[in-house]
Amino acid sequence: MATTAVNAVDDNTVEIFYNGSSASVNIAPNISSYITNLSNGSSHVKLIQSSGVNDKVGEITYNLSGSSTDGNFYLEGSYKTTIELAGLSLTNPSGPALNIQNGKRVTISAKKGTTNTLTDGSNYTDDLNGCLHCKGHTEFQGKGTLNIVGNYKHAIYSKEYIEIKNLTLNITAAQKDGIHCKEYFLMKGGTVNISGVGDDGIQVEIKEDKPTAATTDHEDEDTGNFYMEDGELTINNFGGNAIKADGSVTVSGGTQNYDKNAVSEYASGISNIVIDDLGGANAIYDLNGRQMPDDKSLSKGLYIIRKGNQVKKTIIR
């Protein structure tokens, strides 16, 4: 196990500085017993955050800076975490640049006045999906700039929801989607530029077999919805759709610079399918994600019908 330097850093903070093929990891003394460093001085930084840390000392911030053309940042844990990018240029030829195996809320913050660049390799050995791969729900903020190139699959992949509060996010290439997330996508501000992607600019999936209804504060929401409240969103040079959502696409503010005809939502472009028998349906949902009675008492309208592993968009007349 690596011996980690413990220097004068702020409480609840881990500072990682990349320098070519090596990286220094400095952990604040008040949290040193909760962080295991498996990096051995390598630029492929691997940290394990032990259980109980948030209950005892609060949220930890991981500050990343410096440069490496053969490195990455791997974090494993189960508590809310902030990843602060403070002038980072990181390329991982063999996987994600950031691999966050944490199922809780993860904040990615681009520090004011800094430009940060993440690039992945073109082939992974692990079952991972993005240059920035996050197991939990991911929130982007800060007054800095984050540039991402996705050479393997998606530029950004989040297994749960994504919220963008501010920052400037530039996705300049991706083999598949620029941003791919589950549950919902919410843009509250900032500037997002997506270009040069092989599939969709932004794709939002429903995560579970039983989606939820939309909620005012989006707490525990799993609708596959796309929301834009403010900011500026530019999407061009894409191979699929500008925006693709399993749910609906709602724009209430901000500036949209993309082809509005290249937006695919659940309720658009659906052929009229008249069904006489709902037998065999495992579940029936309305457009708000509410499960409906599995019988013939449904009113006329559009529904999601699940039968086994198949999902069918159905209009009942």
C-alpha cells in the first residue's frame, strides 16, 4: 500500500497534482484515516473512501490539477463528494479520465479561471461508458471551463441524473453521445457546447422498470425527462439527434442553438397503434410515469406498455 504524503491542506480536502507519469496525493490530517491511497505514486490515481466518513467529518473535496498524458482518477465510495478541477489536463489511453464509482451525489466543479481537459482512450478493457464516467447522480458547477473528448463511447456518462448549474462545458468529440444519463437531465445555467458526436448530443433514459412521475423538485424522479431552465445550449455536428429523451423535453428558459427538428422525445413521432387487448402487459404507465390499472378501463390517450423486455409506445383510442 502506498504511503501518502500528509501536508498542510485544508480540512476535508485531498489534493492530487499530476506531473507526467507520477502524481502526488496529499490528504488533510483530519480525514487521512478515511482515505486509502492505492496509487503508489503513479499518475493512475486510485483512492478508496471508507464508510462513515461523511457522518463523522462531512463531505470531502478532491482537488485535481496538473497534467498527464497517461493517467486517470479513480474514486470509490458511497458518500456525497465534490471533485474540484483546478487546471487539470488528463488523458487516459486505456479508460476513462475520471472514473467515479460512487452511487451518491457527485459534484464536478470547474474552479473559476481554470481550463480543464479530459480525454479517454479509444478502447477499454472494463465495462465503462464515458471519458467522465460516474456511477451516481452528477452535478456540474463552477465558473471555470471543462473540455471533454470521448474517444470510446460517450463523453459524459452518468448512471443517474445530471444537473448543470453553471460552468462552461465543451464536448468536442464523442464516438457515441455527448452526454448520456438516466433518470433526468436538468440544465439550470452555464454554457454547454456539444459537437462532433457520433450519435446523440444528449440522451436521457428511464433507469428503472417502474418510472416515477415528474416532481417539482425532481426528488427521486425517474422520468427520462429533459429540462432546460436557463443557460446556453449549442449542439451541432451530431450523427443521431440533438436531444433524445425517453420522457419529454421541456424548455422554459435560456438559449437553444440546435435544430429543433432533431429533438426526439417519447411523445413525438409515434405511429398510431390501436390495441384491442392489453392482455400480457406487465405494466402500463401514463406520460407522467404513473402506473395505470392493467385492464381495459383506461381512457383514450398515449401510454407506455411494457411486456416482458419490450417497451411499446401505444395510443389507445
